[in-house]
Amino acid sequence: MIDHLTLTVSDLDRAIDSYTRALAPLGYGVSMRFEQFVGFGTKRKPVFWIKPGSPTQPMHIAFAAASRGDVEGFYRQALAAGATDNGPPGLRTDYHPNYFGAFVIGPDGHNLEAVCHAPVPAARAARPKGKPARRRAAVKARRRRR
């Protein structure tokens, strides 16, 4: 439904650095710049814009993530870029059974979220705990060679 969104930020350079780092695990990057506007998105189209000025009231913005690992990457990178924790990666089953999200407060006070709605793949969910399947196969192969 939403084609794009623009936030006003207090420090454009700081915001570019922060959003570039936080959004990279989700596959978003700076995809367009003109004048004082910076657009983030895919190579095809920017969907999230920032511009300098007096910051808008804090908003909640949720970015789509393709996987739970991407949500975790967003969270780590956002914190490394100076955001503060507002909810670590995890299931939020009160929203729905597969809602996996992470929340941070960004440089201008916005509540930023990365969310994945996909269920855990059946093969991964059924895999026994312990060594990953690929690692188990590699260990078995080494044993056969001996």
C-alpha cells in the first residue's frame, strides 16, 4: 500500500551511516540521492527516504526481512551504528505465531523494527539439536577417508 516514506533527520551524515549499516542485512542500501534527499531501497527503487531538518515526531517503522537471520543482522548492525535496544530479536507470538522481530531506537528517536513473518522452514524445524547437518556430513566423510 505504501510506495515510499520520508523522515526528517537532525544530522544527515549520521543518519546515512546509521541507516546504511542497519539496513544492509535486509538487502537495502542507498539507491538514490538528489539535493539533500537520500533514498534507501533496492537497486530497482528507493522506498525509505531521509532529509535534513527538524526531526519529525518519533515514528514506528518496520522494515521487511526475508529471514530471521536478517532480523538478527539488522539488530546487531543497528546497535553497532549507535541505536539503542528496544526489543531483541525473537518471536512475538502475541502478534501471530511466526512474527519474528527486533526493535531499536534510531538516532532521532524513531522506533525501528525488522520483521520476518515466514515460519521456520520445516526441514530446519525438524532437524535435531546439536551439530548442523552439513557439519555432521563432513565429519562422517572424514571418518570414511581414514
